[in-house]
Amino acid sequence: MTITNSSQQPVKESHTEQQAIATTTTESSLFPTYARYPISLVKGKGSYLWDDKGNQYLDFMSGLAVTNLGHAPDRVIAKVKDQLDELWHVSNLFHIPAQEKAAALLTANTCADAVFFCNSGAEANEAAIKLARRYQQKVLGNGRYEIITFKQSFHGRTLATLTATGQDKVKEGFLPLPEGFVHVPLHDIPALKEAIGPHTAAIMLEMIQAEGGIHIVEPAFLAEVKALCEEHGLLLIMDEVQTGMGRTGKLFGHEHYGIEPDIFTVAKGIASGFPVGAMLGKGYLREAFTAGSHATTFGGTPLAMSAVLATVETILEDNLPARAAEMGAYLIESLRTKLIDQDFVTEIRGQGLIVGIECKEAVGDIVLAGQKKGFLFVTAGPNVIRFLPNLYVTKEEIDTAVSLIAILIEEHVAAKAPLGGE
């Protein structure tokens, strides 16, 4: 179920960490790059987490769309344990059978013909950017290098991917940024047409702007983007880092549109928490990524591929995309029914099991209050509550979550109300 037509409001606080409580102290040996919630999680199973004090939490974060199979999935544990006794790491200078098998599984079930394995979503997006430029420059010989992305997008934290990101906040203090990126508003075709020039190599976008507020790409817009790519000889790159692996109700979000990208990326849910990313692309792009053109030390190791194989096989065998569609529709309808009279909520939108509740004001306090009630969820910008439950979530767990969020919002509104009423 998809609810769209949401307003595109500027996102002041773009990342979940901005709503957290900083607990890192000067005594810590860690750089304080994360504003951490005051909870130390030590165990997880299915939809639940436990902290070091024994408190149990219903998890509607899934590690930010990572644990799509729930915490500690048995089939993944078994496959990784078996691999631990065999071989952990070997250089990509050698053939790695599990890597070939994982790539074949992905290409057999997607529109892609080739896969490059890496370690994260940002690294997958870096590979996509490099492939697009190298294809234009080395294969087609036209020297193109510019990548058009969209405002309020999020593509990663490396220098290239944060430059690709359409949010100025993440770029502060990192000048000079790499050149060759242009940002336009989502769903603005005239602005997109104006941005296309002689140096444009590709258009890159998310199917859902998750960090930007759960904004779903409109079908007519994506069709126009595809047409513009074909007209101008551009590559279409889809960032499916958060929307991939069944979360939206399809294995990948672009499948809802019937439009095939030239390149798409995945990470998060591909390996149930093991650090893996992947860039997938059409066969004609192989000519651009030849030996020595790109590499990564830890990409596609036997241990990592065991987690990928177990995760993807489970998603396919249990038809989890269809389950995500069913449970997502149930979640959205339950939220709309429960919150119909709540003026604080302005819109509920989502696709599959990535759902946003847009509110009239910042919701960081609601997130913290939820933690005290044993309920974990995150934000998507300052005023959107984001739900990302695992794909095995039950109706009973959804009912609990909906009841809790209704109570939390009601308590938040009551606490903000002036004493004595109007």
C-alpha cells in the first residue's frame, strides 16, 4: 500500500542521530561521531532486543532497515557458523566460489547482469558513481562526469556520497567537496530538464527518500526520468540501500514501477547485519569496470557471502517481499484508523514496511518516551516518526506498536497543552 502526495518540506535535522541523546564521554576511547541513546543493547531475537539491565524492547528500527529477518535469524547463524570453520578471508586475486554463487543468486532474481560486492551502502554508491563516469568516459569516450541527484536525498558519508546527498547539513566542515554533482527538487521535471547538460553522466535517486522524510517517488516522475535518460544518453542509478531486500513489498523498490535501472545499489538488509554492500548493473557496463578499475579488500569474502546467501535465500524462499506488502498495508491502515482523530498527525505514508508518520512538530521527545516504554523506533527528519520493523513482524506486534504510538502521541500533546486549556 502506498500513500503519497506528501509535501516536500525542508529537513532541518536530516539523520536519526540528531534526535538522540549524547552519552559518549571524554573518557571514551571512541571519537564522538554518534549521538547515542542512553541504552546499551546486548541481545536480540526476532522483533525484540534486551539491554544490559535486562529490559526488553519491541524493535521497530531493525538497525535502520538492516535486520530484515529479525535479530539473530537461525538460518543465517547456521550458515555463518559453518563458514567460520572453513575460510574467513581470501584476496579477490583468487576465485571465491561463494561470491560467484551470491552474485548468480542476485542476478537470477533481478534485472541486473553483474554484481560488485563491497562493505557498505556508501561504498556501493561510490562504486555506482565511478562506474557511471568510467562508462561515459572510457567506453563512450564523451568525457561526461556530472551526476544529478535530488534535494533531501541521502547517499552516504564518504566525500563523494555526502556530496551526492541533497542535504547541506552533512557537508559542513568538509570543504572542498568533489565537483560534478547537481541537486534538483524531487518531482520537479522542469528543474531536472534544466540541470541536464553536456557533462551529465547519470541521474541518481532513491525510490523512497527515507532519511529525507519517507517521500515516495511518484510513478509518472520516474517514467519521465527514465525517458530523459534515454533521450540524453544518461545512466539511471537507483540507490536501494534502504528500500532493497524486500522491505517495500518487492525485492527491490524499482520493481513497483516496471522500470529497470542501469545501476542500482543495496546494503543494509542484504546480510542481516554483516557489513556487506553491493552494486548491481547491466551487462554492457562490464566493459567499463575491467581489472584494476575498482577494488576493495574486504568485498565478497567467504564469510560475508555466507551471510548474504543465507539472507537472500531466506527472503526468496519465504516470499518475504509479499509478506512485507501485506503487513505494511495492515500497519498503515491500523495507524490511520487509530490516529484518525489525532490533529497532531498530518499524514501517514509508506510502502511495505517502511512507514512514516508526519507530525506538526519535532518528534524527538516521542522517540525518547517510547524507549522508556520499551518501544524502539526512529525519526526521518525532525517531524516524521519512522517505523522499520522486520519482515517477519506479526499482526500482534503491529497492534502493540500502534497502541503504543497512539499513547505516546497523546501524552506528548497533553504535555504541550497550556495549563487550564485554551
